[in-house]
Amino acid sequence: MANVVSSISALRSKLSERAGVHRAVHAIASRGLSTVASFALLLSVSALLPTEQMGLYVFLFSLGNAAGLVASGGLPLLLLKHMRGSEGDVADRSQNDALLNRLARTQVWWFVAAAGVCAVLYFVNPSVFQGHPWEALPLFLYVAAFATGEMLINFFRVEGKVGWALMPRENLWRLISAALLFVMMTAGVQLDGGQAFSVVAGVLSVAIAFQFLAFRRHQGMAWLTADQADAPEISRKDQVFFSLNTGFNAVQANIETLVIGLVIGLQEAAFFFVALRLTQLLLVPLVAIDTIGVPMINRALQDDDTPKAQWLAGACSLASFGFAVCGALFLLALGPFILSMFKPEFLNHFEIVIVMTATATLQAWFGPAANLLMIGGGERFYFWLRSGLLGAGLLAYLLFGPLFGLAGIVAVTLAIVILEHVTVMIWARRHMNIDMMASSFFTARDRPSFA
């Protein structure tokens, strides 16, 4: 009998491992398809719109992404932290319903705030909406759908349903939007940047509605009337920190494009958006390597095996840097051709691509610096460091952008990247005794034993 139980347990373990591998492969494939879909959408937009109108679309798209993340209020992270998978008992499901009820009610207030921001934006700069108040509605629709999608993504992540977590927004939305815009262009339909964004916002809303139907089929609607008293306790500290951190990430990811659109010009914003998407591809290997390497480094730190942690950190940084250098050489060689696929005039700013490529390659040199800081007890230090750099960077963007154009923007970004990573490196050396630079793979004094 004991042998039977042991065999069943082993079988379950193997099935669980296979399911985990399947989910990981599905997630990686979905992310890869998302990148392809993103460029397909961008190519459709560039073919459909003149450069300035493409810049308007890019500005609204970046604003929608930033506002959508801010409007999520960090609630998806709270869901990820406190929700329990459906394999639990009835009490767990009741607790999940109560948690969903509480977060949904809070989300409504974030949507009200988002509507207010759209209204303020119209009165501050009505030209963004072609001077018509109702043109702000697609932006609010995009923000609401994006924030709702963030919540649904994390819900399905907890449930282990990677397909439903990633497919609607990461894949279907972009591919359908690209196809629809291409068909409209082929049919001779003339759109401006705001109208093209409205089409994309409408498709996003449909994709998220499709995702919500899957959520309803899986979870039901009992959460609408659930008693919030049954929800797990959420500390005020978590609420504030998660919302601030989400807002910070949203601003940091889109600030350059938004500042360029506001103080330099929409044509320059269109170019920068394309260049940013291209150069960020150099960091895709870094993300993949971090996904595998950081948990291994964390285990070594937990075992107080600093030499092994140092060797792994150096190996991750060296591998990330190696891939980034190869990608940079490829991009510098084919960059002019790729840029001309979007707009021929983008070739006039190729020197900006060179600086942005150097910035991305420099980030890869330091490897998993940020993630190591987070697992090494430096999350509060890192938050305040990035907050300070963001505030100083915003002032520098507003100062040097009008004076030096795109060159001023990318120079400020390069300076921020250098300051951030050097500061993180110094902190890690002092508090974790780990050097995060790629060169540490060769210069580390102690070699680990993997026996």
C-alpha cells in the first residue's frame, strides 16, 4: 500500500512538473508572439498615417498605457499576493470572492479618477483630442480596459491558466488591430492619429470583454455580492506601496515618449517610439536569463553560499551582455533598413538609435542588478533611488529636450541608467558582497563548488 501511495505521489509530482514546463513554454511563446504582434501593429499604423499623425497615435497610446497602469492602482499585485488557487477548499473560494469584491469596488474609484484626468487633459491641451470633448472617450475606454486587463491577467496567472492570462491582450488584441487597420488602409479609409487610436482602443475593449467572459465562466459572479469581511487582511502599507510602485513603473516606461510629444514634436515622438521598441529587443535575453538565474542566485544566498551566488550573478550578466552585443551589432547593421520600413525620414535620426543601443547594452552589462537588489533586502532603497532619479530625470528632460531635441532626451536617459546601475552595484557590494558586472565572472576571487 505504501508503494502505491508513493507511486501516485511521484506521478503527481511529474505531472505537476510537466504542467509547469508547459506553462513556462506557453508564456515564452506568448511573449514572443506579443513582440511580433506589436511590430505588426506599429507597421500598420506607420503605413496608414503620415508621420505627425503617427506621432499623435503614439502619444495617445503611450498615455493610455501609462494611465492604464496607474488606474490599476496596484490592485492586480494585491490580487496576486492574496488570492488562492481554485484547487483550495470552499473557504478559499469564499475568500477569493470577498477579495475580488473589495478590489473591484476600489477599482471603480480609480476609474472615476481616470475619467477626471481625461477631462483635465482635454481642458489643458484640447488639441490632443482635435478640440472635441467626446474624443477623450476612447482614451478613457482604453485606460479602463487596460486596467481591467491587468486584473484579469493576474487572476488567470494565479489559476495557472497562462493562455487566458496572456492571449487576449498580449496576442489577439495587437494582431486583430493590425489586421483591421491594414484592411482599412487597403479599402482607402482615411484616418487621423486619434481615430486610429480609437480603433485600437475599441479592439482592446472587445479583447478584454472576451477575457472577462472566460473569467465569469471560471469564477462565476458570486463575488459581486460577497461579504468583504471574509476577504484577507490587506495592510495599508501594501496598498500604498503597490499603488506607488505601479504608478512609478507606468511613468518610467512612457515618460520619454510623452515628454517628446509635448515639448519637441509629434514626428519626433513617432520616431522615438519605434527606436525604443527596437533597442528594447536587446534586453529580451536579459529578461529570459533573469527568469532562470535569479531564483538560482536567491537559493545560493539563502544557503549562505556567496561564492556560488557571485559566480551565478557574473554568469547571468556576462550572458546578457554577450547577447546584447550581438543584437547591437545586428541592429547597427540593419537598423537603417528597419527604420525605413516604418518611415524613410526616420533615417535622419539614426545617431539617436546608436546612443539608445549603447544604453540598452550598458543595462545588459549589469545583468540582474535590480532583481538581486529586490531579493537582497534593498527594495525600499531601490524604490527611493528610482523615485529620485525619475524626479531629477523629468526636470532634465523638460530642460534639455527643448534645447537639444532628441539628443538631449537620450543623453539624459543614458545618464540615468549609469547613475542607477552604478549606485545599485555599490549597494550590492556593500550589503550582499556581490559584484553584478559582467566582468565579475572573470575577476571573482572565490570559485564555487557545485559538488
